Amino acid sequence: MLLLSVACHNKKKTEDAKSQGNQPTIVDVIIADTRSVTNNVEANGTIVPNEFAELHPEISGRITYLNIPEGSIVEKGTLIARINDADLQAQLQKSKVLLDLYQKTEQRDRKLLDLNGINQADYDLALNNVHSTQADMAYTQAQIDKAAIRAPFTGIIGLRQVSIGAYATPNTLIATIQSPDKMRVDFLLPENYAHNIKKGGVVDVVSDANNGTRKQATVIAMEPQVSQTSRNVKVRALLSDGKGRPGAFVKVYFNAGAEAKAIMVPTNALIPNDKNNQVVLVKDGKAHLSTVQTGVREVNNVEITSGISVGDTVVVTGVLFARPDAPVKVRQVKTLEKLVAAQQ
């Protein structure tokens, strides 16, 4: 009796499981239809100054002078720092003395040459000493000029990175300088949209630092070559007001084409895999998988270019529970507009 009772109990559980397995999956659907869609492209960008430079010494030596008014505007040519050039100054003075001697010798030999008092070779040697010393002086003066670090343009000086008395090399960063106006935006654009943007075109720029305020920027240039690693094209645009914080992250928006009619579905209706995307359709009360091709993406919706026809019933909730050729029960027919409003 005990064995018979256990067997009956197991049989009942099996029948209940089969009964539950045959129950249709509850889903919500939308009816595929065309709607107007604007091909607005969103890209990530960075604000960059019109001019920017890192100030490094061109020669090695100890810093003897430092003038870095951090965060202030300095004029072009302002002396920022100086490397100890005492040895170069001494070398220059020595060359000046030699030059004076060689010039007097050359003048004397020229008079003797006119009187046939010396041969041409002796005079040429004296003249060569003059020219050689002048070249040495020019080289020494160039080294002295390199010892002085000056502002290459008018701009805002950054934070001081060294102290006076420190030993600096060409790899030592003294400070940075950048122009205070004419801010630009550099952003990356997928290569398939490169033909949609031209020099002189206008894009919208949104920065979190400006509380989401939209600014306009005019495209001034773009890289002629597509990056082989990211397959993106770098574009540069000039902000209309010329203001911004360099290095700030921004979103760039532009219209890549005129409005068109397209079938749109919620992004959560897609089932992605390694090769393509699929959606679940309801046909004759059963679930059917359909491979689709996608196009323009919005915040919550995506365009379907193939795989769905107008009037098809597309599952939008319960997508992961629907099995191919398994029965489904439609709980509610929703509209795309209501789904977007609910997600917002």
C-alpha cells in the first residue's frame, strides 16, 4: 500500500509538471508599423584648446630663474624660466676676443696682400679664422637662447611643476600653457557616417559641466584617414561661443539624414547573439524566431530594416521565456509610444 501511494503521488507530480509545461507563455506585444524617424547620431567628444603646449627646456642645466604666475594670462615672449648659462656666456666672451684679434689680423694681411707682402694662402687663412669664429659665436648664442624658456603664445599658464634650483633636462616639464579662447571639440565618428558630415557643417554639443546646455559648433576639419584600430574618423569643430573647459567630456549630436519612415521596436525586444539579432513573433498562437537587420538606434528603440513586416506581432515582454513553436498567450497589445513613456 505504501509503495502504491508513493507511485501515485509521483505520477500526479509528473502530470502536473506536464500540465504546467504545456501552459502558454504570457507575453505583451506590439503591432509592427512604420513611424517617422530622424537619423540623429550621438558621438563622444572632448573639449580642446585652440593652442596648447608643454614647456620644456631645450638644454640641460640648473634652473636659475622661474616666473610662473599659475592660472594667469601671460603674453607671448614672456620669460618663464632660465637655465644656468654662465659657461655659455663665458664661451661667447672668449669668442668675441678671438674675433677681434682675427679681424685685426685679416685687415693687416689684406693691406700686405695688396702690396704683395704676403701670398694669397696666408690671407685666406686669416679670413677663414674670422668666419670660423663668427660661426662659433652664432652657435654659442643659439645655445644661450635655448637656455631661456619663453611663452610661445599668449595664454593661461598652468601649474608650476619644478622649483628654482632644480636640475632640468629636455624631458622635464616646467608648466603648460593654453589659449583662453576659441575652444574646439574633437570627437570620433563611425566610418559609415563620415560622408554625412562636411566642413562647415553644424553639430550640437552637450556638456554635463554646463547642466546639459546645448551649444553649436562648426566643423572645421576631419582626418582624411579612418583609424585602422577603431574604424572611426576624428572630427574637429569650433564652439560657437569659444568657451569651455579643456579636457571636459561632451556629447556631440548631428543629423545624419532626413526623416524617413521605418519600423521601430523597443531595444529589449531584440535577442542578440554572435552573428545576428532576432525577435520573437506571434503567429497562430505560437512563438516564432525571426532574424532581423537593425539600422538607426534611438535611446530606447531600434530600426528594423529587414526581418519584420508591417502588421507582424512582436513580443516586447516575456521575450526570454518564449520558446520556438511553443504556445504563447497575448496579455496586452501595447503601443511604442506608451512603452517609451513608461521607460522614461
